[in-house]
Amino acid sequence: MNRVTALLIGLILIAGCAHHRDRLSVLKEGRWIDLTWSFDEQSVYWPTNIPVRHETVFEGMNDKGYYYSSFKFSAEEHGGTHFDAPIHFAKGANSVEKVPVEQLVGEGVVVDVTAKAAVDRDYQVSIEDFQSWEEKNGRIPDGAIVLLNTGFAQYYPDKLKYTGTMLAGAAGVENLHFPGLHPDAAKWLVDQRKIKAVGLDTPSIDFGQSKDFMSHRILYARNLTAYENLANLNSLPAKGSWIIALPMKIRGGSGAPLRIVALIVKP
Amino acid sequence: MNRVTALLIGLILIAGCAHHRDRLSVLKEGRWIDLTWSFDEQSVYWPTNIPVRHETVFEGMNDKGYYYSSFKFSAEEHGGTHFDAPIHFAKGANSVEKVPVEQLVGEGVVVDVTAKAAVDRDYQVSIEDFQSWEEKNGRIPDGAIVLLNTGFAQYYPDKLKYTGTMLAGAAGVENLHFPGLHPDAAKWLVDQRKIKAVGLDTPSIDFGQSKDFMSHRILYARNLTAYENLANLNSLPAKGSWIIALPMKIRGGSGAPLRIVALIVKP
């Protein structure tokens, strides 16, 4: 290597580093994906829940001569794209406003179980599904947000196809059929890995036929959180995305409407 | 420069670049700040609005022997830490769910007017305030989210100190006294700079004594958005933060509860 070559290599490396010097560039150049369904009368809620209401306070030209619109709304905490705080199933655990921002953001790990869920509406994501992901992508990183792509987002908001039933109340609950996370796999995640949250594209972390909500209880007893009724998981890579999941900050909330987006960074 | 020196410089540069190769490191190493007040009975709403309600659906041990809690809530769109969609004051403009994610994230520009607002509750942020910011920090970057730190967050949620009045209804509206953005400055921002949104730590982008809400109308006619009742703006640097402002995705909403955080990247 002569001096000119060395100088050239140096200059190329300096240029490369300068490109990275603007630390905001990762955010400016990334691609943003919305993983959230809109809240409206079609939003999917638990069969025992009351639906969302969005009512007009004022809409139109006002007496001062300019356009104005304003509405009010009401909802249960656990419908549509929403956040579960640990206190939903764990006494004394964090309510929504107490979950620190650091736990609402993290590296996305997307586990694709669409093939299995397509032939079994009651499919429960297993330890083997996570092990198979790790064989291809390496160990689930500490601080990951684990997202389960069951493919059921394709049915949203068709209640019958998405949840398995159109019935309301207790009869509806009995007839729920959609995939979820198996309690053994929930236990493996909390014991064997260090994750922040689990999300999926069905109405509940536990599958529709669950009677004891054991995966909820396992996750929340360890102060983990969950996201339910997610959209667009099939737009995410298996790894390398960054998830930002910001729930409405309801004091004392056991859950809340969630706005969740993913950042796909430019390689 | 001899060969050994050249080699050493090269190795140092390679090491520096490798450190930057993990593009998620900016997100992993950054510091997150929550700019959001919790929603509760104390949340500050417009004097004509009804307050937030958060009601228990179930809380305690259930008949299956495990703890469970769930609540429901209702609110007007424009109270507490919230988002204004352009349709709030601009007919046919974007409602909440139509604002693209790219417009909900951007570089933070924090303009400190605390000294002026401390001696004048009716202070309106001026073109000169922005010019003074630019003299110190350079031109407001394209795509910026402009945040006005009036210092009024220190009074939240004390209604009298924060808004100027405890009265409800029309009498309350007449007696509002808090700082805002002057319409001339709003016009300068939309005409002379390319920003995405304006946020501040008071109940409204227009100051309390505004009768025509002209700054709202100027911003929203150009499809810009606004954030009101922000927290913790004094924790942000004048520039170099990244703002992520995710409203509850209410279809047709003129506004929505907003969860807003800032990322302070490690230099």
C-alpha cells in the first residue's frame, strides 16, 4: 500500500463516517409503517363490551363565519388496536401511565405463523415457533418487542371471520375462535429471554378458546405488556425494525387505545 | 505519513464506522422523554367541555380465582395533552386518521419564551422569537416540529394558574389568559419555512384572549397539525431531538388524545 492508496482509503472512510455523523439520519431516512386500525363503529371489541361512540359536538360554519368541527368519544379500554397494562391481570402491577417510555419502544421481532393459523383457527404459538425464528435470525435480542403475525389481520373488521362469532355477551365469548400465544411459550419468553412486550393481530394474547387467560397472567405478573388487534404486521421484516407503541396515557388504566408504528431503517 | 501511520488511521476509522453500522443504535442508546400529561379528572379541558370520565367495569378477584381489572372512559377530543387535526378548523382537510405517520414524526425545534410569558400571561410568540432562535441555532430545518416552551407547564393542572380562570362555560372562555402563537408568526411559519406541526404547553395554539382562532386557521388551512397541553418541554434541547407524536387514531376525528415522546440522541 503506497501513500496515495492509504490517503484514498482514508478519505473514503472519512466520507462514510461523515454520512453517519448526523445521528438523526436513521430517523429521517427510515420508512414508517402504521400498525394501527382506526377507531370507529366497526372496531372489533370483546363480545361483552359496548362499542365505541363518536359524537358530534359541533360541525359546520359557526356564527363567526368560519368552519369548525369538534367531537367527543367513549370506549372500553380493551378494543380495537389497544394496549394491555400489566394491572389488567396482575394486582398491584403497573397501570398504563406507569409503564416507562423505555418499555414502549424496542427492536421488533416478527414471528410468522400464518401458515399454521390458516389451517387452525385455534392455533397457539409455541416455543418451537420462537426456536425456529432464532435458527434463521439469531437469538431474540434483549429488550425486543415480539410480534406474532397470525395473518388474521386480513379479516379485520369482519367480526365473524376475525373472531369466529357474531354473537354478543357470554354466548359470543364461548364461540371465540382465533389464534393466540400458548402459555408454555409465554413462560419460555419471560424465563428464557428478556423481552418488553408481545403483540399480535388477533383480539387477545390468549387464543379465543382460553378460559383462564394464562398467557396474559404469565406476562403481566412479570410487568410485561401486550398489544392486541394490530394491523400490517406482514409489512415488517423478521428483524431489524424499531417499534414505537404509545398508548393513550390513562391514569389508572388497565389498558388504552394504542397508536403503534414501526420504523424500518435504511440499511 | 508512513505506512504504519496510514494503517493506524485506517483502523481507527474502520472501528468508528463499525460502531455506527448497527443502525438501531441511535434508538437503543437515546434517551426518551415523555411530553404527555396523564388523563384523569384533573386533566385541563376547555371551559365549555365536559370532563374526562374513567369508570370501573370490573376490578378485583373474579369467580375463577384470579385478579382482573378493566375500565371504560369518555372524553372530548380537545383536552389534556391532545392532537389537533387540520379538519378542526379547515373544512375538507385531514381528520386524525388521515394524517400520515411521516407528519407525526420530525426533528424538534424548541423555542423558549418562558421569560416573556412569565411577565405577560397574554404573550403571543412572534416572528422575532423564531428569528432569534435561528440566529443561535441555524435555519429551522425542513420537516421540523416546532415546540413553544412558554413555561406554563409548571402550573398544570391548576386551572386558575394555567388557564387564568376557574369558571366554566362562556364566562370561562371570556376569562382565559395564557400565551399562544401570534397569527403573524403562524403565517411566517407556513409561508417562510416548511414545518410539520406546532406544539405548546398551554391549552391552545391561539392565546387565551383570541376571539377568531386565527393561528389555528392559518396552520390548518395548510394541513399542518398542532399539539396542545404538552409537558416537559424544558427537558428538551433547542435542537437535535426527534419528536414522535401519536394520536389515538379516531376515524373522522377533529382531534384526539395524544401520546407524545421525544428522543434525545447520544451525540
